[in-house]
Amino acid sequence: MGYFDEEIIRDFKKAKTNLVILSDAELDLIVKNINKNIPFSGSQIAWHLLENSAYLGLTTSQAALKALTGKIKQVAKGCVFIVGDSTDHAYSVNVKDITVALELFSAIPQHTYLTQANHNWIACLSFEGHIDFSNLPPQNT
């Protein structure tokens, strides 16, 4: 387990918030579906190619994190998957705990992707500190 994974798990325990570590097979499936259905430009999502994308602000902005929390709570039910490019594991949190998850993951220097099993939306906390969100058309996953 990598340093960031240990930090994430410790911080969730400290916040008394449930965090599920997903299996490698679940991580692989999430990444495969993201890569299959989302356009990328280099290592980042090509947000300008997504019809319904919105730039919400910087990860250092509480208002931007609150806006992302609102958008996720509007579209998400159940568990939200969280995948980072500097962590060894993918995670799942209940949508009711998304505020805690966003606060903790926004402090990790990585691209953090958030989605659900149906992949009808995606969000990103980028390494560069940007917050983006997009509803997605139905996909064949």
C-alpha cells in the first residue's frame, strides 16, 4: 500500500467516515470504462469535448468544493467510486459522505476521478487544482 493510500485510510478513520477499498478487478473495470467512454487529451480529461461539462473552480476554494458536492448529490445514489493516479487502490464512499471525501481527496496531489457504476457522470479534482464535472450520455459499459 502506498503512502497516499495509508494517508487516505488514516484520515477517513480519523473523520469516522466509512471508506471501502475496492478490489483490483473493480479498479480495472472502472478505469477501463472511463478510458472507453471519456475523451482524454494527454493525461487529462478533454472537458471541452464533453457536451455537459462545467469548470467549478479551484480545489482550494470551499465554494467550488461545495458546488461539486451539490452536483454529485443531485445525480448520485448509493456509492461513489474514487480513483486516483497516485494511489494504489480505488475507493468507494456513500454519497452522504461525499463532503468528507472531497475535502480529503482534494489535498492529495493527483488527478482524482469520481463516478458511479452507471458512469452517467464524472468529476475530477486535478493535480493542477481544478475541479470539473460533467453529466454523461448513457454508455454501453
